[in-house]
Amino acid sequence: MRTILHSDLNNCFASIESIGHPEYKKIPFAVGGDEELRHGIILAKNDIAKKFGIKTGEPLLSARQKCPDLKVVKPHYELYDKYCSAVRALYGEYTDQIEPFGMDESWLDTSGSVSLFGDGEKIAKEICRRVKKEFDLTVSVGVSYNKIFAKIGSDYKKPDAVTVISPENYREIVWSLPVEDLLFVGRATKAKLNRIGIKTIGELANTSENFLYTLLGKNGKALYMNANGLDTSPVKRIDEADIIKSIGNGTTTPRDMKNPDDVKLIFYLLSEQVCRRLRSHNLKCGAVQIHLRTSELFSFERQMKLSAPTDISGTVCRAAMELLYANYNFSRPLRSVAIRTGELVSAETPVQLSFFTDEIKIKKLRDIELLKDRINEKYGKFTLCRGILMSDKTLLPQYDDVRAMSTFRSH
């Protein structure tokens, strides 16, 4: 039987901020976005703030109504990444099968380590002790025989706790929990299950597998397996790369986008970022998708296939604008937009040439983008950029490098 751990850094961002500011541990404290840039939500909070009912993801305005004395600081992602990477290195002393689940959570398969370090519970307690001593942070660890139950275990008791879920006790611990506590049960799935009277994981586990398949498709079958402790998915090794299926980026702008020109500016910015990532992975995309969200928070997506795979930002942006013109009339301003590229292939994949494509021009454009990558990597993100990004900086103040753009620009 496998021994799987799921380790979760408690209140990760807030706890890391408190290392350099011990005074934060004594007051209601949270890490949040920038309200002026309309990224004003709670990203993490300490236990004192939790007692006021403050939740991750809620607007800062709502959080301050619950707790007027709430201390909020902006996030420092490089600092968080530094600590989380160091903690994962500690996990590496027990196994090389470490699969991150976000920045602050990881699965560990210690099946091959029990003869060296003891059973899963002993390893988990040692990890808790060492993380507290070496980093002044705490973790909650779930120990089980599959990934799904290990994840439930790390959420079961917080902070600084170890929960063991075994074949003997999982019905007692897991089946009484709300169905949404099961991994991969999102809001839409929860609503569907609740409508037919399935409100706990146990009720899900005791529902017909065929019925769940009819209701939810493949996801229904997977949820049935997970609820009954039948998950067999492996924990990936730390150096095992995931297959990249899509690459995208999005942003909420400081002011609403009122017309196509506003969106075009943002689409060019996002296309530059997305295509740079495509090239860094030696990939090209065969499809482009846009995500639009209005000022009233209604959102929808549209996508299209390209005539040939590309990693050129201008081509991606033109496709995004084509989708915009075909699907939106600006009866309401837009609050946020995103671009996602899919149907990814290796940049070396042979492509059927066309009489209607100027291959020489495409090569020149790609050479320009590769040169721009090298210059920006050496001197800063926006050392060389499109002139359109200089046209309205009121849409881009969250990008400090944009405000300080040099005069070297490509069109």
C-alpha cells in the first residue's frame, strides 16, 4: 500500500510576511491586492483575521467592514517563491516524488522511504517539526494511501497538524464532509449534486457510478472513484515536467475598457507576454481564445483556430481582435480581458506551405520577436516594445516597467 503525504503551508503568504514583521502575528493581518488598481481582494490572512470571518478571495472593502483594524500589505511573490522552494527542498530529503499543487502545497510519495524514516505519520510529524524550526512556518499534513484523501487530510486540521486517513477510518472521517471538500468538486458540480440531494462525500460515494456518469460525464466517474478511496493517480517526480496544453494571460485594468482601441492596447500587451512564453517553451499555438468580463462581472469566452501555428504576437493579437469584433458591441464596458493560446505544437513541427502566405515576411517578424526577447531579457521587460503600449498608460499602471519604458520601441 502506498504512503502519500499532502503538505500545506498554513496561511502561506501572511505567515511569510510575518517572519520579517513579528508584530503582524499579534494583529488581524492579510495580504491583499491593490485597491486602486482594482485588484483589491484578500490573498491570504492570519488566524486572527479568520476569527472576524474574513475569507480568501473576498474584496478588501468587505473585509474591512468586518474588521476595520485589518492590516493589509501588498504581495511579494518573489519572497514567497523563495520560501516555498526552500520548503520543497526539505521535502526532497525524504523522497524525490514531489508534486507541487500551487506554490504552497505539495504531494509526497514516501512509499520507498518508510524503511529509512518510519511510517507516513512519523515522517509527517518530522516535517512539521523541521519546517517550524528551520523556517518559522507551520504546515498541515495529510497522510493517506492516495492523493485525494491525503489532500483532504491536510485540510482537516489546521494549523500545524497531522491527519491520517486510512482504509479503516476514511468512511468515518471523509464521508461526513461536505461534497465540495472533495478535490475537483467546483461550484457548478456542487450545485448539480446538491440539487439531487447529494450534499456529503458519503452520499456521493454511495450513489450509482452509472448515474454519476450520466449526470456529470467522465468527471462523475472520477468523483465516484475518489469518494470511495479508489484514486490511483501517481505523484510525479520533482523533475517530471507537465505537458503544457495551453498558455495564457489576463488582467483587470485600472479603468474600464470602453472601446476596441482600449482592448487592442491590452491585447497587444497580453499577446507579447503569451508569445514570449510560447517561444521560451519552443512551442507554437494553433488556436486563440479570448475571455471578456464586463463591468457588471458577466463573463464569456470565444475561440478560433488559426490557419497555421504561430508564436508571433501580432498574429495572436489580430486573431483576438477578430474575435472581439465578431462577439462584442461594447454596450457595457469591459473590466478585464484575457488571451489563451491552445492546440500547442513544437516550434519544429513541419507546416504545409501555402501560396497565400508570405513565408519570408513571417520569418522576418519571428526574427524581430526573438531579437526583442534577447534585448528585453538582458535590459528589462519593456526595453523594446510596441509603440501602442505608450498610447495610454492609464490602462497599464500596474506594470512598473511600462511606466519607465525607454524610447526603443518596435511597431
